[in-house]
Amino acid sequence: MPVFYRELSSSAQTAYAQLADAALVSQHARSVADLSGSFASKTVKGNKYWYYQYSEPSGKLRQVFVGPDTEAVNALVARKMQPSVAAELGRLSGAAVALGCAEVLPRHLRVIRRLAEYGFFGAGGVLVGTHAFLAYGNMLGVRWGDASRTQDIDFAHAGKNLSLALPSNIEVQTHDAIESLQMGLLPVSGLSGKSGATYLSPRDPAFRLDFLTTLRRGGAVPYEHPQLHVILQPLKFMEFSLVQVQQAVVFNSGDAVLVNVPHPARYALHKLLVYGEREGAFAAKSGKDLMQAASLLALFRERRKWEVEQAWADLLGRGRGWSSRVKRGISALDRQYPELEIKTWLRS
């Protein structure tokens, strides 16, 4: 019988819980100490003035006027010398990794961090794919038996289905965020002629970003989200994964980022839905789909069976097309991992 997961030590689980709490607090407690750059003073005609100087991603030095040398400005300058929230997150994430939690590759975390800084997740963006799967392990207190890695970073957003829930003043320059990384990621033009739903690195074509959304009435034609300022690729069944979105922390030994991820039970069933939809070059991902679904379902059957059963009832209630497709995935999973007895558990 395959080993789907191993229990993390109680110390590792505690370390992740502390990191998750700190990451959540950091969203509301960030200060000038967390900004990159430094204060500098100038004396003009006998009066002292403060400026904040920083370097743009291009390397160009910028200065912003802060104000005259007052008590309030001095307090702000002093605050810059205090430990930053980011430094504390780095310490906690290092401890979590050392104790056995799964970490994200540094360049992947760099992309996720930059999108978070630009407000992508605050505006409703969701991290999907294998990065979400790895995050689930830490969330649920386990280490997956297959330490699957991927070069892809998949992001999903509910697109127009979620845009009404966004404050009208939120604007996220997603494309600018990616460009500011200076990692050579370029938008790829699709069959529709629109570019931006996928970004590739010419130096490393296996490293890509995919921006996904739910399938809408207009079909599978990519479109630009008016607030995220990025082209989104509509996919079948994506809306199922974007119900009951959760928060998780992705991290490595030096940094941590709070992100949104799909509910893990829905993620598992979504993998079975898309199993039969894989075609051509994408069919190779079917094995990974089944492995991730099996790992999550094995864990949830042992610990939180009702959450899968609630998501399963919702899926079957969405119509014959949904149920027929998920049955193909269930049959494939049953052939690959018969010891799970998925057909006996999840009956239509």
C-alpha cells in the first residue's frame, strides 16, 4: 500500500501554527520597519528635512519627501530601526522548515511574495496547483509521501464571479508586479491573440505562471480582469474550487507569505473532475492529479470525512455533466489505488 502521508511531529505542527498566526497578524501590523529603503536628512537654510530613499526594481534611486524635523517625523525614523514583522516571520519559518514542514522553492516564493505585496491575494487571488497541495500538508499536520515538485505556479481568481465582492477602489497591477521581479517572465499569446494568462521564462521554459478563472458564458476565451489587470484563462469546473477558500502560509527557511488556497476537500474532488479533461500534452498531468486526490482523500477519510461528503453532495447537485465526469476520475482512482475503496465511500 502506498504511503500517502506521514504525520509531522508535534513540534513541527506547533511551529506551523505559530507561523500561520504571525503571518495573519503581520497583515495588520506592518510598519515603516518593513519597508525597503532608508531615511536621509538634508539641511536647507538651517532647517532639517527628512526624505525616504529607496531603489526601484530598475535600480533607479528615488527620494520621497517626508517632512521637517519634528517630533512625529523623528518617531517615524526611530520606528525604522525597530525589528520588522518580516524578520520575525523569517525566524518562525526557518524553525518550521528545520522541524520538517514542506518549503517552497525560493524563486517561486519570490513571485508569490511580490504578488502579495501588490495586493493580489487581498483582492481575492487564490493559489492553486501543486503549491496549494504542498501547503495543505503543513496545514493538516502531515508530510506527503510523494514530495512532488513542480515548476508551474498556478494562480486562480473567480474573475467576474467575484468582482462584485471587491471594493471599487482596489486596483492590482498584476502585470507590473511580475515585471518588477526582473526574472525574465514574459506573457505568452494564446490562440485568441490575447497575452498574459501564462508567463514563461525563455531561459527556463519549464518555469511558468498560469492565471486561471471560472468558465463563463462567453466560453473559454481569455479576458482581462478589470481590477487585477491580468489576462485570465477560463477553465471548466474551476468555480467548484473557489468555494470556501481557506488561508494558508507558504514559506521557506527565510520568508513566509499568507495566501488564499481552495478548500482541500474541494481541491481533491476537483482533481477527479479534471482528470478526464486532460488532453494531449496535458494528459501527463493526470497521474499527478490522481496522486494528489488520493493523498488528500486518504487523509480526510481518516480524520474529517464529513468535509469531503459535503463537497461531494454539492458536486453531484451541479448536474449530470459534473457527475459523469467525476465518475471517470473515481474509476481511474479506484484502479490506481484500490486500497482506498473510493467507489464504496463516494457513491452517487
